[in-house]
Amino acid sequence: MKQNDSYEEFIKGIWRDNPVFVQVLGMCPMLAVTNSAVNAIAMGLATFFVLVGSSFLVSSFRSWIPKQVRISCFIIIIATFVTVADYTLLALVPKVHKELGAFIPLIVANCMILGRQEAFSSRYPVRLAVMDAMGMAGGFLLALFSLGAIREILGDGALFGIDLFGENFEPWIIMILPPGGFLTLGVILLFFNWFKLKKDEFLADVAEAERSGR
Amino acid sequence: MNAPAPSSLRLVLTLAIAGLISGIAIIGIYESTLPTITANKARELREAVFKVLPGVSEMQQLVYRDGKLVATEERRKDEQAVYGGYDRAGDFVGYAIPAAGPGFQDTIGVLYGFTPKQKRVVGMEVLESRETPGLGDKIYKDADFVGSFSALSIEPNIVVVKKGTSARPNEIDAITGATISSKAVVRIINEAHAEWSERLPPVGAEPPLGETDPVTTEGSP
């Protein structure tokens, strides 16, 4: 039973309540840094670290933090993790840090992170909070990676900087420019909504069949 | 959750403690990553200098102070500096000069190698650029363009011409589709050259390689 609970909290962020494709949160880094798969993964991992770390702390201290100052406390915790991620990336992978630029400090303003603290971590025990954070951050990472991969393959003819199509491929440069981000995201959101529509129709059909069969 | 409102003191204390812990954590991470970050920056600069000045094995920072170049590691905020490159025997080879100016999107920062004896640009490296991916970024990704700075006459200045039409030693081909970015790079170098040519000492009077260790800090141009 308990196992199922945490599994459910984890999987909902990856798919059913995916922060990007379903909740449409965190759009700013989503569109800005997904021009290559490597950048997308670096951004996803930094966000993962910040979200899981903050959720753990917020959940651990949830009975200590008076609710009048909870938002400020959440922001302090998140900002500290963001600073840690910022310096760590700068020290370990300066090239990636240069590409991501201002978007690492801006993780602090990612509404997905503050939203999870307010909606989940500050109300549930640590184990569930961490599972929820891992699911949400995993879903965010997955979304960033799919966008980054699609845009890099179409816009640069490569994945992780490895050439895929050879000399004759004419890259769609627009895909790695800002409009490409909007186009790709739009198509993916279209797919998710279509999928949800089909699923609802299917469930309605099943319910109908059950009722008439009885 | 519905307990009576906590006292202001408790609220202030909570925030103060949170701020204090956060501050300590940030100082910790700053102190522990600083050596790596400075080392990375210094290494990047060294590599760039060695790339734009072929045949160089030692470098030192030369700060323009009181009308002449001084070999020193210290540089105040308002002072400008170039990097002197020396060969294995310790003889002066050329200057690596950092320069920056507006590009198509944002500031482009370049470092170029200049040998005063031949009055030639011998190499160019883009240090900083936000030029359009796929088009403007060819100023550092296009090997032909970067290579055309390897033996370029800079007197009276560099001229950008249409692709495939460069004939004179001071002409280079513009990049198709990135004319503005390629012109910007050349303009930045021309302007920096005009500025520095009055400041650099006469040929043969360059500051000798000092005893000090090669530059390690404050390298950003």
C-alpha cells in the first residue's frame, strides 16, 4: 500500500500531470535552452537537483515554518539550491554554463518549483514529498530532453553534437532559433491534448459498454 | 495549521535563521568552487592566447599604465591589458589583444594575435558571442573564416569583401549569410588595432619576459 503511494506520486509527474505538457509550467527555460539536447539535459538536471533538494527541506521543516512567512522561506531554500547549482556547473562544466547563461539563476523563478512546495511538500511527509519532486523534476527533464532532441536533430542534423545525416542534410536553422521552440512545443502539446481526448473517449466507451452489458 | 497567529518575534527569527543558514551554504559553495573556476578561466585564456599566437610557449599580462606597457599580474578595473607571447628562448613573438564590440545580436569579444614586426594579424579567436546559431556563429565555427586571420596584413586596415573575391593581403572573405557578423569581427579588430597601435612600444622595445609566473587571474577581456 505504502509502496504504491510513493510510486503513484512519482509517476504522476512523469506522465499524467507532466509539469510541461499537462500543467504548462516552466515555459521560460523550456523554450530558451532547448536548442540542443546537451543544454536541455544540463538544465533538466539542475532543476532536478533544486526541486528535489528544496522539497526535501521544505517537507522536513514543514511544522517549523510559520505559514505567514512560508513563501519567503521556500524562496530562501530554493535560491540557496539554485546558487549551489550555479557555482557547481560553472566549476565543472564551464562550456555548458556559458550556453545556459542567465537561465540557471532564473531557475529560482520557475513556478513549477515554488508550486510544488506550496501544493505538495509543505503538506506531506518527506518520503512522499521527495517522490513527488523526483517525479515532477523527472517529467520536466524528459520534456526538456524531447524538445531539445527534436530541435537539435531537425535544426542541426545532429544529436549530442554527433552528426546524423551527413553532408547532404540541409538543417532547418529555424528549429534552433526561438520560433523553433514555439513550433515544437505547440506540436507536442497538440499531441498530448489529442491523446487525452482519445483516452477520455475510450473510457467513456468502456463505461457505456459496461452499463449496457449489465 | 489553525493555531493562533505566531508572534512577530517567531516570524522574524524563522526568516533570520533561514537566511543565516542559506548565507553560510552559499559562502561554502562559493569558497569551494572558486579555485576551480579561476583555474578554468586562466586555462581558457592561456589556450586562447596560444591559439592566436602560433609558436608561443610563454605568456604574460602587459598592462597599459602611465603611457607604457608594464608586465604585471595586477590590473585595476579601469586599466586595459594585452598579453605578450614569447617563444621557448624567451624572445618576444607578438601580442594577443582582447577586443570587444557590437555584433549582430550582442557584444562579440575576440582575442587576436598581432606580430608588430610583420605588422600582421596571425590568429583570431572568438571568446564571447551570442550570434545566431547556424548563421552568425560561423565566425567561430567556419574554419575558413577563422583561418583567414592566420596571415593577414592589417595596414592600413582589414577589409571585408564578398566571398571568393579576396585578393590583397589585407582582404578577407565575408561569410555567406553572416555578412554582418563577419564585418563586425573585422571592425572590432580594426578599431582595437587603431587604439593599440599608438600605445604599443616600437618594434624591438617590447617588455621582456619577466620572472613572474604566467597570468593566472583577472583574465577576462
